[in-house]
Amino acid sequence: MTATKTLALPRDTTRQSRGLLYGALSKRINRISGSVIVLFVVVHVLGLAVVYWSALRPILNLMPWLDGVQYQPWFHAIYAVLFPAVSFHTLYSLKLVAMDFGLRINYRISFWTIGVLSVGAGLWGTFGYVSH
């Protein structure tokens, strides 16, 4: 009997992993944007609970500034992060659903399209509140 030797192929023969990996970057941004959305919702719900739920009213007595913080102009800067996060997360998820149904979508084109639309949503949302 002769021992068979495993053939070692050179790694990355097509050079696909050199440069920016759009799929991996999109996946990471999608996870970060999802985390931003969850963090905002948790903070928002807790803030509303302190303001409107009578059992948590003593916390509002300790922090009286919490009742009117949403009316401060600087508070709306959160939309510069929240709007792009929501739009990127939504559009990327719709792209994944479309790909699950068999639609072939180029990673590079979809990444830049979703990115530009997300930044546009952030600018629109931020300047929409600034103009008021």
C-alpha cells in the first residue's frame, strides 16, 4: 500500500480576497446598524417609561432634566446616526431577501447604492430637523 499525499493548493489563486471585501463589510455594517437601532429603542423606551410610568416617577425627581431633553435642539443630532442605520439595515435586509429568492445582485454595486441612500437619508433627516 502506498500512502496518498494531500495536494496543497496555493491559497487565493484568483486574488479575490485582495482589496475591499464588500460582502464582509456589508455584513459588519448591518450588524452595527442593527445594534444602534436596538440601543436607541431600549434607551427610548426606558426614557419614556421614566417620564410616563408612575412607578418610575421617583427617578424623574432625581433627574428633572430628563422630562424635557427631547425638546433640546442638540438632541436631534441622534438622527444623523439613526436614519442612516435604519435605512442601511432595511435596504441591506431587503437585498438579502431578494437574493434568497434567487435574484443575483452584485456586492459592490449594492454596497455603494445602499451606502449612498443611507447617507442621503441621514442628511435628509438631520437637515429636516435643523430647518424646523
